[in-house]
Amino acid sequence: MACDQYSCSLTAPLLDIAAGRASLADIWAKTPPVTTRAALLYTSWVAFQVLLYTMLPDFCHRFLPGYVGGVQEGAVTPAGAVNKYQVNGLQAWLITHLLWFANSHLLSWFPPTIIFDNWIPLLWCANFLGYTVSTFAMIKGYFFPTNAEDCKFTGNFFYNYMMGIEFNPRLGKWFDFKLFFNGRPGIVAWTLINLSFAAKQQELYGQVTNSMVLVNVLQAMYVLDFFWNETWYLKTIDICHDHFGWYLGWGDCVWLPYLYTLQGLYLVYHPVQLSTHHAVAVLLLGLLGYYIFRMANHQKDLFRRTDGRCLIWGRKPKAIECVYTSADGQKHHSKLLVSGFWGVARHFNYTGDLMGSLAYCLACGGGHLLPYFYIIYMTILLTHRCLRDEHRCASKYGRDWQRYTAAVPYRLLPGVF
Ligand code: NDP
């Protein structure tokens, strides 16, 4: 609403309210309502993604060298189950974007500005889906869970609703809520939303600024990386440790597509053209952040996959041997990597992610606070996630974790935190 009514200024609406020139009710009254067009658009969008997810087994892994897709196994759940997943996100992303470009350049079924033009009406639809899926997941957890042994009931209704009861809710054999909602429709939409913002700039100003190109390119890299590594993603915290509730359900439907795309939205209202030096600096920061993020994640993945029989930075990796007990009382062995980026800080992958996030924001210049939301939010999210993860690892590995923290004393930034 700050963007829609106040050209993305956060202070102008507050000053208006403070000076009595407007009230929250006035701002609310000017907010576009849901429309039939937006509802139809959103329903078709989600239905199309469901179709791509459920009906089209992956064929990308057959011809893309190095890409791992198709039927893959997730990590062992706390109750000892191993789920199978149909990994076909890259294919869904490619088909969706091919259709988008075919429409923009050949078919002209709808204008490429369609997402921007229906932005707030679509927000209501996304909220409807977000709350419906979270509520459904809650009811399902109580009455017909997919795997009852993996459910978590805390005794606090609101906590259960927010953080989820079921670990891996599914409909039928293949429709996995976490994999679907985490990746599609939100992350597939991310790049389309940015393209729609770029198209709006073109329509309004007759050109697309270099800042908009940077935001589109850097974020597209991040999104493509996500889908290229979707199988690896099955082993990350969201899938391996979090339960599915409002935090993931609503977050994936509303928070991610609406707040991760604020830079592009801002640039529609403020078409910033960066100097070449500024643009190159932003690009380099974005690429360096991405490199650290990807390499750190790759090093841990390689190390775990090969059980340490690999080279990291040209050397045999150093590791800490750990023992832990799962919920079923069984003892397991694991290893914590102390080489490469995992020897620099305990979550240097998050540091790389934060550098990339800062680059998106810096692409928007220094005129307003709103496009900096992303770096502020990511810093809070990843710091909290780091502490949450370390708390879990400390109770999982006990003394072995203490040995790791003694060997690698810093979390995100050596010498600072
Ligand atoms: P990590 O990939 O860092 O996984 C943490 C887990 O890795 C720990 O729970 C532990 O699991 C294992 N581990 C920790 N230290 C070591 C070590 N030294 N050696 C081997 N294994 C170790 O975290 P996430 O799943 O949160 O993040 C994955 C990526 O996704 C990150 O790069 C993050 O930046 C990104 N991300 C982005 C988000 C966004 O909104 N843009 C949101 C969330 C994540 P185990 O129990 O197996 O030992």
C-alpha cells in the first residue's frame, strides 16, 4: 500500500497519519479489492503449477549433464521414514518461462505487465491460499496425518498452527506440501514477477533501467540455482527439520512472492539508472555472494555424499566425528566438516546469501528504505535460523558439537559474530 498510494515511501503515510491528513481507514479504503480477474488469474496460475508438479515426471535429468532430478529420496525423518520425491522444479520453471516469453513475443494472450497491474487484488488471492493451506494442514495433522509418528503436538494451539504439526504432509503418494509450496508457486513466480515489473518500466518510461536489469539477473540466478539444486534442497532445514504450518504455508504463498520482490516493485515507481561504477560494484558483490553461498553449500553436500572421501580446496577435508541418537533410540554416526568455508565460520553459506541480498538492495540506490527491507529481513531470518540450527545441533551432537564450536568459533563473520 505504501507503494500503491505513496510511491514506495514508508515515512509519507506515517507523516500523513501523524499530521491527521489521513487515517489507516482512508488508506484501507483506497486499497484495491479482490477482483474476479485476479481470482481467475491466480486460480489458473496455481492449477497450472499443480499440473506441472503432479502430471509431468521430470525429463530434464535425461539430457542436462550434472542435473539431478526425477524420483529422489529425502533425508531420514525423526521417526525413521524416508520419503520419495518427484523432483521436477527446473522443468516447471523452464516450461513456465518459455510460455511467458512465447506470450510476450508471439502470442500476446495477456500483457506482460499483468502481474503488476493486478498486484494488490492478487495479494488477497495469495492470502486466501496461504491461510487455506495452513488451516488445512492443521486439520490434516489432527485427523488424517500422512505419517502419525512424525507429528509434533506442543499443547499450544497457536504454536501448532504457526509452526505446523505434520512433518511431511502429503495428498496421495506424490503431492508433497513442503516441496510444492516451498518451490512453486512462490519461487517460480519470483522471476515472472520481476519480468512483469521490468515490462511495466518499459511501458511507463520507454526503457528498462540498468538497476532493474541487475535485480532481474541476480535474482534469476538465485532462483535458477534453487531449481538446479532442488534435490540438494531436500536435505536443507525447511524440508529436514521444520514442520509444515502457517510459517511455511503462508510464508511461501504470500511473504516470499510479495516481499522478496520489493526491489523490482520499487524500481517501477523509481526508475533508478545507476552509474557504471555503481552497477559494476553491485554486480561484483552479487556474484561474489552467490559464489560463496553456492560453494559453501556444495562443499557440505560433497563432503556428506562422499562421506569425506573428496577434496576441498585441493586437500583432504578435516572433520569431527559425531554420534547421536534418533527418536527411535538408534545410535547413528555423522561428521561435521571443518575445512573449506565450514572452517571459516559455522554458517558461511548464510554470509554469502546475505552478500547477494545486499547487492539486490544496493541496486536500488539510496533514495528510500523500502527496497532495503530484503537485507534487513534476511539478516534477521538467517541470524535467527543460525541460532535455531545451532541449538538443535547442540542438543543432537552434545559434546561433539562443542568440539566443533571450539574448532570454528565464529558463526557468520570471523572475528565479529
Ligand atoms: P544449512 O545448509 O547450513 O544446514 C544446516 C545443517 O547442516 C545443520 O542442521 C547440520 O545438519 C548440518 N551441518 C551444520 N554444520 C555442518 C558442518 N560443519 N559439516 C557438515 N554438516 C553440517 O542450512 P539451511 O538448510 O538453513 O540453508 C541452506 C541454504 O539455503 C543456505 O545457503 C541459506 O542461505 C539458504 N536459505 C535461503 C532462504 C531464503 O529465504 N532466501 C531461507 C533459508 C535458507 P545435520 O543434522 O545433518 O548434521
